[in-house]
Amino acid sequence: MAYKKHYSKCPACKNEGELRSSRARNTKERLIKFLTWYDLYRCKKCGWRGWKANFALNKSSIRTIILYLALMILTAFIVYNILKLVV
């Protein structure tokens, strides 16, 4: 099975580039992976296995967040004004 390569440091042994994605072993782990921004990783060097956040902010993601917030505010404003006319 091919693992995705990740280049972050292992929290246990601090080695660079040794973390690989790890599969969820049970329902609880699958649920956590599905509902959160955390993924399971394993260190090939020391064997550490644990959760790390897979959410990273960059220019593109910040722009997307701002766009969605602006759309939500605009939609709320329009709905508010329509309801004000109706009621």
C-alpha cells in the first residue's frame, strides 16, 4: 500500500520527513477523521502513531474563507430585507 508522504516533524523523535498517513483502525478513529480536521499519522523511524491537524491556512484558503463570509453576510442582508417587507 502506498502512503502519502508528509514532511512535517514527528512529535516524538523530531525527525523530519518520517511521518506517513495511517489508516483508521476502528469506528471511533473513522468518525474522528470524518468529523474533524485531524488525520492519523505514523512515524517510520520511532513508530509513533497519533493525530495531527491537516488544516493549514494559506493565501488561497484565507481568500476562500473571506469570500464565503461575504456571501453569508450578503445573503443574510437580503433575507432580512425581504422578511421586513413581507412582515
